[in-house]
Amino acid sequence: MNPTINFPTTFFTDQRLSQMWAYTRYFLAYNQKLVMILVALIVAGMVAVLIVGIGAEARRKDSKDNDDDDVDFDYY
């Protein structure tokens, strides 16, 4: 008597795949608004970090250029 005779030859049977796609469709149908809001918040955060980084880089470069342009005069 073979104990594995009732097991399917693969995990992805038609029934399991159809159930997986049913769960996927359910998730997408009922949670798409939440997912889109989260994606928008993540993108907005990334854009804000990019803008702040560009501003900080410009300020750093400007202060360095201003320091380089200073001319010291020696009075005798």
C-alpha cells in the first residue's frame, strides 16, 4: 500500500490556483483604494526627501562658494 497515492503530483492544482486567484481578485477589489493611498504617500515622501536634499546641497554649495570668494586684506 502506497501512502502517497492520494497526494497530487504538484502543489499547483486547478482548484488551488483558482482559489489563489479568487483571493487575489478579492484583495485587489476591496483594498485597491488603500493600496493607492499608501503608494501615493510613499511617493510624496520620496519627493519631499528629494526636494529637501536638493535644497540642502544648494545651501551647502552656496556657503562654500561664499567662503571661497572672501578676500583677506592685509593693512600695513
